[in-house]
Amino acid sequence: MNPSSNDSKTLVFGMRGARCWAPCLGALTTILMCGCSAFGRRDEATASYEQTRQQMEQDASRPYSTVSYESEEEPVDPLSIESFAPSNVTGTVRELTGFGPDAEKARQAMRGAEVLYQEAVALKEQNQAEQSNRQFLLAAEKYAEASKLWPGSTLQQDALFMVGECNFFADHYWEAELAYEELLKNFSHSRHLDRVQPRRFAIADYWLELHRTDPQAFYEWNLVNPDRPKRDAFGHAMRIYDRIRLDDPTGKLADDATLALANAHLVKGDFLKADDYYTDLRKTFPSSEFQFDAHFLGLKSKLQNYQGSDYSANALNEAEVLLKQIYRQFPVEAERESEYLTKAGAELRYRLAERRWDRAKRFDRRSEYGAARLYYESLVTDYGDTPFADRARQRLQQISGLPAVPKQPLGWLVDFFPETDTVKPLLENN
């Protein structure tokens, strides 16, 4: 897949969006991996796509107002010992040599950038995509210049945001993401956070789709297309989703990003990571609208994580708990997905019975028939609906009357040695 500039923007505006993407990928994952009915939310997701596209296009055509910085005064900081600290010495030298912050020049650059931005928006409305993109990039350069002229100010916060916006609407997603990251690095509680996060989510979603349709080999580098990273589109998409969770853990997209991470790893076949993210979603976002998705696909991940009877049963035990929770907490969804859940329950019981059968056979081979009988009897009692129950009944008849433990070999030699003396306590009771 190598979309043109216009096609890529259509993808971002049309099929990528804030809260509509994650349920769709959950549905896609279920179809591909589980063969189920895709949660029954396709119609809602499709409607959400259209609504999100319209909202993002309205945002793109609305010039951003930056009046807040006009009355802001340039700070005057007297020189101190901290001015010459390693982290501050560069700024101090620039200020002493006349290249320090300049509020008036920053305002002038900002006003010039706004003129360029509005011209780009006008060209976009006239469907002149190529000219519009060039104008957006010129505006981005001017905003970047303004941000450097007044570090730490509200103007810089606005300018960094607009650098990201201009690159985003020019389809330079890599540069847009760098600008958004710099904004949140310098202003972690930025007032633009609610607008930045959907943009980053759309970029990550687009890169993930590129990875699926046209994956890069580890030795391939992208030196041509500005709408994608230089390499490893999947890894960069995962990093953005994770940063969305960390930068705004209580934000509207934190649970979406967590589900997106889980779904991406599930489709990739990395079931351990998928399970970790589904677990995080269930525990960290208990009121999320994706709780059923997290339970349902988490169950799938845990079943895939099970390595066999020679390994830990934790995955099976946790899957059994999840299955019970699904039936108890999501009765409507469970009824809709009853076919898969019934199969999953049967697989769980089979795997647990298989583990018990293997333990019984282990004792049986050592002629420890007492312990073997306990396991065989529990198979008949607890797992009578599995094929191991019939095998256990047959084996119980065969070992009936055999001693519980094997006879001690060379017993006369063992009896020759005295029994070990009882260990005396170090301190006697008075």
C-alpha cells in the first residue's frame, strides 16, 4: 500500500479517529482469530467514523486563535548561580550575547505564521491540495521560529501545537508527531492535550495499517514518504499508543490506546503482550466501554498462552475465571457469543482434565497406585464429560487391589541401618 497524499488524508479522516477505531479493530480481530460475530458494534462504529471525519475536517478548516499570548509579558530573570548550571548554560550564553528570548519578535513571527496558516486553510477549502500542503509547511516553519524566540511561554506552547497541526494537515505525520511530543515534553499539562491526543491516535492507526498492508523488512528504510516513519511503522505506532496512555492516563483515549495495543499484538500473534494489555484494560479502566472486549479477547489470549501440561496452569486458571466473569457481567454479549464461549469452556475443561490425567499416569508409572487412584477418581467425578473420564474408569479397574505404594527394594538392607534420631530442640522448655 502506497497511498498518495490525498488518499492518506482520506484514511486518517475517514477510517481513523478518536474513539471509533478500537472497537472496529476488536471486531476485525474477533473475525480473524475467533470466527465470531464481531461484537455486534459494526453499525455503531461506521456511524462514528463518519461523525469523526466531519469533526476533524471542521477542525482542519478552523483557524486556530492565539490571542492569549498577546498580553503575556516577557519574564526578566536576574542572573544567578543556577543560570550557569549545565542544563541552563546554553540559554544563559545566548541571552548574554543578545540571542536570548525576544517576546516582540516571537509575537511578530507568530502573527506571520497565522497569516500563512489561514492562507493554507483557504487553499484547502478550494481543494488545491498541493498548494495547501506547501503553505502549511511554510506556516510550520514560521511557527517553529516563533517557538524558539520565547521558550517557556504560552506563545511557545501555542506555536509548538501549531507546528504539529500544520505538519499533520500537510500529511507530514512524522514531523507532526515529533512536534506533538516536544509540546507534551515541555508542557505536560498543555491546554491542547485534548486536541493533540486524537491526532496522535490517528497517526498511530495509519502507521499500523501501513504495517499490515505493506510491512517493511528490518533492513528497509523510508527516505521518501513524509507520512510514515523512516522504519518500523509497527513499533512507532505501538510507541505512540503507549505514550497516549502515559501522557494522559485519565484522558478519553487512554482506554482506546490500551485496547489498540492489545489488539495489535493479538493480530500479530504475540499473545503474552496482548494478554498483558487486556489485563491492564480490565483493571485500570473498570468503567471503560471496552470491558467486554477486554474480557472476551483476553480469554482468547490466555488460551493461546497455554503451553501444555508440562508447564504452568496459570493461563488456564485465569481463563476459567474470565469465562465465569463474562457470563456473570455480560449476559447479553455472552448470549451473542455463546458458540465461541461454549467451545472455549469445553477446551478449558479438556486441558484441565488432561493435566490431571498426566499426573495420574506419572504416579501410575511409578507404581504409586494410591496417588494414581485419587487422580483417576477425581477425573471421573469432576470431569465426567471429557474423554479422560472413560480412560480413568478403565484404569481404576485394572489397578484395583494393587498396593498403594510399591514395595521397598532391598528392604532388608534399609532395615539394617538404624532410624534417624529425633532432632532435639536447641532450647528446652522450662
